[in-house]
Amino acid sequence: QGIDVIVSGHSHVPKINTVDGLLYVNPGSAGRRRFELPITLASLEVTPDGLKPIIHDLEVR
């Protein structure tokens, strides 16, 4: 009802998922490494065609 996206980050696990037309985004964590998870952040582009989420890997290789 008027909600298109839910952004949460408690788990630090980066993920993009759509369930019943609702977009769920977990950006991960851009801070100090925890639990051997990747260092990431997310961006959300709002376009006339809809929402376009992207997970960005910040690790230097």
C-alpha cells in the first residue's frame, strides 16, 4: 500500500530480492569487515521504468 522498497541492513549480507512485487534491498556493510562477508554498499536508481538497485563491491583487490 504505497510501499515499493524495503531497505534493511542488520545482517550485513548484501542481497536484492523481489517478493510479491515488493523490492527488498540489504546493502551489506561498507565498514570494517565482519564475519568474512564482503564490503559492499547499494545504490537505488529511480527511473521512469522503475527502481534499479545495484550492489557495489568495495573490496580492493
